Amino acid sequence: MAWFRIIVAVACRPRLWATAVRQMWRTAAPGWYRRAPFLPVPAGEYLRFRLVTQYGDAHHRPEVADVVNYLAWCRQWNSDTP
């Protein structure tokens, strides 16, 4: 359910679309196209690491505002990098 709300929140922010796609590709697990669900989703280890560093718990669901803020930060960082 959290992922659906995140997708809707990003869909409502066209300025973040390209950044979201770019981050999806950057964090996709190697060989994602060979394993179900055949989507470029982050590697489980990476996602657990990010959840522990953000929330202190690998089982905490990502919060919509945090994902939107992260994508906005990535967008800004990419525009500042030569």
C-alpha cells in the first residue's frame, strides 16, 4: 500500500518523473530483468540499508514525504553537478 501512495505522489509531481526513473535505474538490482517481478526495483540489501539509515528499522515502510523529498534532493543535486 505504501508503494502505491508513493507512485501516486510522484505521478502528481511531473518535475520529479525523470528523476524517479533515473533513480530507479541507478538503484536497480543487477540482473533485475532475469528475476520476478521483472521490474528495476532496488536490491533488497540496498533497500534494507536505506531503511535502517533513515528510520533505524529495516522493516519500516518508506514514508511518502521522505521519498518525495529524496527525489527532489536528487533532482537538485543532479542539476548542480557539472
